[in-house]
Amino acid sequence: MQHDPTRPGKQIERYEWCHVDPGDLPVGGVTTVIAADRAIAITRTENGYGALDNRCPHQGGPLGDGQIEHGCLICPWHGYEYDPHTGAPPEEYGDVATAYEVEERDDGLHIRLPVVTRFPTVMDQMVDTMTEWGVDSVFGMVGHSNLGLADALRRAEEDGRLHYYGIRHEGAAAFAASAYGKLTGSPAACFSIAGPGATNLLTGLWDAKVDRAPILALTGQVQTQVLGPGAFQELPLTEAFSAVAEWTQTVLSAENATELMALAIKHAVINRDVAHLVFPDEIQELPGRSDQLRPPKEGRVAPPQITPPLQQLDRAIKLLADAQRPVIIAGYGARQHRSEIVALAEKIDAPIITTFKAKGMVADSHPLAAGVLGRSGTPVGSAVMGRSDVLLVLGASFSNHTGISERKPTIQVDFDRMTLGKFHPVDIPLWGEIATTVRLLRQALPQEDRPAVRADIAARWERWRAEKARRSVLTDKQGRMHPAAVFEVMTDLVPDNAVLPVDVGNNTYAFGHYFESGSDQDVLMSGYLGSIGFALPAAIGSWAATRGSRPIVSISGDGGLGQYLAELTTIVKYDMNITHVVLNNSELGKISREQISAIQPVWQTDLVNPDFAEYARSCGAMGLRAETKDAFRDALDQALSHQGPALVEVVTSALDV
């Protein structure tokens, strides 16, 4: 068989005549038609019709967008000239366009086109490896420097091996993939072109990195032959990503391409970090190798269960057994192990406090739940920690935002040795996988009954709930409701198994203070990076991770929603069953508070907003607006019952949280 020079990875089997319709093409006209899975530039001159492959052999310019001058078809990109019937250039040029035979028949125009056999490309083989290693979701934007990889992703989606979500901004793609990793512990991919598409990924990648979420970044790149002089959208991507990516490589040949994909995913999974692959344009067009192996995941990734050293474990068991008021503090790293942690707490009758990033790990209605600790928490958590005599800290990093006491005897458990005692010494740094370590502690510790501890927690919750109820009826000078009212309603209505991506700002502080978590909820946030705009893209990633099997209820302020407002159309496009609640106070309220605290005038924090509910309706989603607690209750109930995208705009006060 003959190689098809216009289609990498394809061989010509035979030629067949295809009927095409160029429309009412005048003499001197040029148009593009699609036939036999290829684009053809059709021309009409005094000598009749001509047909050339639409791709200019010089740099791929679309010949069908060109024009006829002096009997030649002129490429619109660089002015290269071709005979519209033969594809031959003038004598001083070397590139020859591929020409096809043309016949005018009674039923119209016919072109003799090759029928091809398609063989896998290098990109097909890399995507095969990616899906076999478990990456099943890709968020991104198709463009001129990633078309070969995009085509391989398309074929994998048609085969049912992955889901592709086309977003409106690459930053949203990275946030969506970050949220996917935070929720599942497995990587999704974000996908972009070279240059600005790639750099748009960086904020979301940093979010994943600092919150230890596995993520895979796939970026196109300009052809290697034009790297260096400063080609269009040329950036040194490995250097640009070097600080954020734990592992970054450029695919330069077919020989080790699948191994690079396997290594990228392995780095993302094991190190819970960013892995990055760069795909120069010409590499994406290479035919695959018949001897190319797809490296299996089996035997390449060891189980994560690490048993702690016995001597250290025995010390921890004794310290907990001797304690009168032990307290468990569960951080983000413990979120995947809620059942084991609750079982331990119930055996030794120890309160569970969570960091803000771990909110939702245990239901606030549980008799041992003491809520969230720190600036975004409640008086319950801080008071319970203050009365403890031993802290068992699981998967937490001791950030100053949380404020875990350094004065209490402390057992810290983490799979990462660098995290243990990272900022200050702890009494027992226990290196082990959290679920494994907690099971060993539960097996070794005696059953305890501490009714006074439970009674103290219940009394503190009663006082805090009374204070929340008092605040929920307050309004500001403009008559806008207090955020406590919003989260009272959400506590009542949001399903117990919901995923709740939250944003950054006063809305998030209020969520931490006033929302009470259900029995099986997951709260996702831009934790250490604290990036505004996270919530709506994270809702997309959460929906993709759960495939619609769990309710997704995302929350933002008007400032955060404005950052990625166009992604509402992405949610509509894929008919994602997502309810988004936006607290509209027409202000960057958190910044106003910071200016007031710094004894500065409130300056440049006011916002001009659209009618968010009307905007949602214009995008094809349900859009509802509420200005009172009762109206919000009705609106949220409608939105949660709606099978599809919904946005609820609720007008709230700006400062008093």
C-alpha cells in the first residue's frame, strides 16, 4: 500500500470517486468541501474545476481560504502559489500541493479520492497507555498546536475509554482536574495548546500541587524546528512549568513515548503532585511503532499501606491509653479514611475536630463531632481542643490558619515523613498510612466510655446553634440577609451525600462557621493556594469524577463566580446536574474586611454585577434569585430537585459574617 502524504499514520488502499457539492462557485472562486474524511480546496477557473488537498504543504495553511491570482491558488498564510489543477508551484518554489482528479458529471462534481487504512499514531499509543493507567477524564481546549493529540483523545472517547470536557478557559480545566484529584485521589488530565493556553493552566496546577492532589498536564508545543528564534506562541514550556511540575518531559520521538506517559502518571499518583508532558506539533503526526509497548500499571505502583514502626506505635498506644481527654484532629490527608477514624473515635470516646479542608469528613450531628478548628471554624472545636490532654493529629499540616495547639502532647500520623514535625517538634511522629495506622490503634486500645465528654460537646453545640439562630435573622442597613441564614437553609436542604466545592472569600468563611455537614459529604476548596474562582470549575471536575451519581452543590461569592462565569455554558453543554449558589453582596467583602482591619479606607472593592439568575437562564440553565430566607429556601429546593444545571443567586450582607 502507498503512504498517504497528507494523512500521517495512514496508507492508501485504493481510490474512489466521491460526489461533492461546491455550491454556486463562480469562475475565479475558491471554497472548501469535506469528502472521504478530508478537507478539499475546490477552485474554478476558465479551465474548469480543480481539487487540491486543503492543507498547504509548506506549513499547513488552509488553501480553501485562499484566492486565485494570475491562474494560481494563493495560500492565505504565506502566499505560496500552486496550480489549482495539478498542485505544481512556480519554478522558484519547491512545495507541491496534492491534487485530485476531478470530473463534471450530470449529477454534479466528482473527485477521485484515496480510501485509506488507518494505523495507530504515537498519540494513539500514548492515550492508550494513559487510559490503561486509569486516567478517564480530560478537561481542555482543542487548538492548532495540539490537534494530533486531540484526535487521539477523540478516538478514545468514541471507544468509551475516556470522557472529554471542552472548557471555556484553560484555568478552569486545571481547577476541574485538581478538584477531580482531590475528590478521588486519582489524576485527571488538563489539556491545552502551546503558549498562552499552557500558561493559563498554571494557577490550577499550583492549586493541585500545594494541596497534594495528583494531576496530569498535557500541553501542545510549536514544531521543534522553529523553537528558539521566537515563533508564534513559542514558550520554553519545560522551564515555565519547572517550578510547579514535580516531573516534566518533552516527547521527542516515538521510541519511548508510551513509557513517558506511564512515568508521568506514576509521578502524579505516588507523589500526589503535578506531572507534565509537552507535545511538539510534529511529534503528534508520527505513525505509531509496531514494536511500541504499552507499559502496564500492574507491578509499577506499590500499595500505599505503610505500617508504622512498632516502637513508635507502642508509644502512641500508651499515650492514648493513659489520656483522660484525647482528641482526634483530622486533616485533609485523612479525608479518604473517615470510616476508620470514626470507628476509632467511637471506641475510645474521643471528640473529632477537623481542619477546614477536611470539613464534611464527619457529620456535625455525630455526638463526637466538634466541628472545624481555626479561623473558618466554630467555638466548639477550639474549646474542645483547649480542654484535651492528648492530640492525635491525622493527615494535617499544622497551618497557622488552623491553629493546632503546640502545647499539647501530640501524636502526628502521616504517610509523608517530611510532613511529620515539619514546623515544630511533636511528641510522637508516626510514619504510616493513616487507615492502616488507625486500625492498629483501634485494635490495641481499650474500649472507653466518657459521657462527660459527649455532654460537653452537646452543650457547646447547643450554645453555638443558638448564636447562629440569633444571627440568621439579622440584616444590614440595606435590608440584606445575614449569611448565617443562607447556610441554615443549606444545612437543612443539601443532601447528606453531596460534594460541596467552595470558593474563597467571606462566603467561604461563613460556610465554615455556619454550615453543618451531613453524614457523607465532601467539601473541596483551594486550600493552601486560596485561589478565588475555584468553585465553579471544581464543580465540573466533581461531576466528572462522580459521573452524576452524587449531588454537586457549589458555593461562591459574586467575586469568585465572576472569574469563571463563562464555564456555566460548559455545565450546560454537558448537562451536568450541578447546583451553584452565589452569595451576591456586590462587593469583594473579604478585602473590605481586611482594609477595615488594617485601619484603611474601603477602596476598590465594590462590584458591578449582572443579574446572575438571568445570565444562567440565558445560558440554558435554571436561574433563580432570592432576597429573603424563605425565598431562598424555595429557590434552593427547586434547584436541587431540577435534573440539570441550576444557579441560585442569593442577596446577602457584605461584611457581617
